[in-house]
Amino acid sequence: MTTLQFAERLRDLVGGVDVVLSDIWGVVHNGLVAFPEACEALHSFRAQGGTVILITNAPRAADSVQRQLRKLGIADDSYDAIVSSGDLTRHYVADRPGQKMFWLGPERDNSIYRGLDPVLAPLEQADYIVCTGLFDDETESAENYRAMMLQAREHQLPLVCANPDIVVERGDRLIYCAGAIAELYRELGGEVIFYGKPHRPIYERAIALATERRGHATPLDRVLAIGDSVRTDLAGAHGFGIDCLFVTRGIHAEDFEGIDQLDPASVKELFGHPPRALTRELRW
């Protein structure tokens, strides 16, 4: 294993890359403001013939994610398409007409079932749970849901996790996501179905969209993932067989403060499977 150094520019890493699969939250925005240099980097990669697919664990449909990006001033020409864990979760719901769903999450995520007309039911009457997040992620943690998860386990309800992230940046804070509840439920012995990174379906869908845009398949050694999470972005890329550019400004920022390079021992401790390169923030 070799020493890892920080790359200053995306353009120095994409000489043999045709497709970029980029995370959104933590890479191109922090939930409150966009990162203009990151958006420009993706736009510049596209301008030289590359294809950019945004892959996100957002528990909302891709068109809803796009509306949020537009509100933050992120131009549509920064990317070719969006794949969200919310889209994959919607397919699960659509395949179960008539079954009763208990929805666990904030009201802002209601696009997860909009247009599907699921039968919403209280927990004790449900056939399955869809978790898009905490009811109040400003004040709650997964522990607030322990009693609910114990009740769900007693009813042997599968929990569909529409966002495998444990935490995400919101401005300068970290807030808990659906993945925190899903991991608690799994620890309690409950059945969890994950959609989103690091699981294969979201990567398979992203590659399929890239193939549609380019008109032909792209070898995996010409695909680069970009992300800021060891647990989702880096592990997902490794599991799918593609390289990853790891952005350190995101949820792991404190681990890299004041570090200019990582020796082999530190690489193993922090990452397990090392990324192709590190960068503090995405820029062209």
C-alpha cells in the first residue's frame, strides 16, 4: 500500500476517465450553499466529452433532488442525470400495490410515495416500513426510535431504508439520517432492505444511464466515483469495482485537519480499501 497525497485538481485525474459518478451532498453542496468550484469542475469534465451521473442517497425522487439543486444555483449543465435512493425505493413501493406502508420520515420527503397511492397505515397495521429519515432531525437521534423499532421487530416488519447515510452535513453541523435508524433496527434483529450507496443497485442504475447518454457501455476502469463518505461512497465504489476520488471537506473533515499526506498505516486505518486519490474540495 502506498502513501496517499492530496490532488489539487480533478483534471489531473481524469485522463483515462469517461464517466464520473459524483456524490452530491458534501461534494457539490452542504445542504445550505453550493460549492461553485465543484460545480464548475463537473461542468468542465462534461465539456471535454465526459459524462456525469449524480448518485445520491437522498430519499426523494430525482426530479425533487433536481429542484433542490436549482434552488441552490447548481446549473443543469453540471451533470447528465441523477440517480437517487428515493427512486429505487419508489420502485419497491410500486411493486406492492395494496400492501400497507408505515412511513417514517419528515414531511419534506413525501415525494417518496407521491403518485404511487400507497395504503398508509399505523405501525401496528403495516406490512412494511419505509424510512426516509427522522421525524425531527434537528433534535432527535436514532435512540429516540428504539421503542418503535422494538415494536416493529415484534411484528416482523421489513424496513426499507431510503437513505443509508448515518449522518450528513447541514451547514456546519452533522445531522442523523435514515441509515442511523436502519442500523439500530438491524442491531435489534430486524430485517432491513437498503437502497442507495454502498449497495449495488444504485451503481447499476447509474451505469445504465451513462450507457444511454453515451450510446455505448463504458469499461469500469474508465469510471471514477467521487464522494466524501468512507462508509457509503468509498465502500460502494470498491464493492462495484471502480476507483474513488475521496473529498475530505465533508463528514470526515476533522479526521484530515492539518494532514498533507497519509502514510500506509494511516491509509489502512482510515479507509481499509484506499481511494485512488484525496482532495480537500472538488475543483477543476
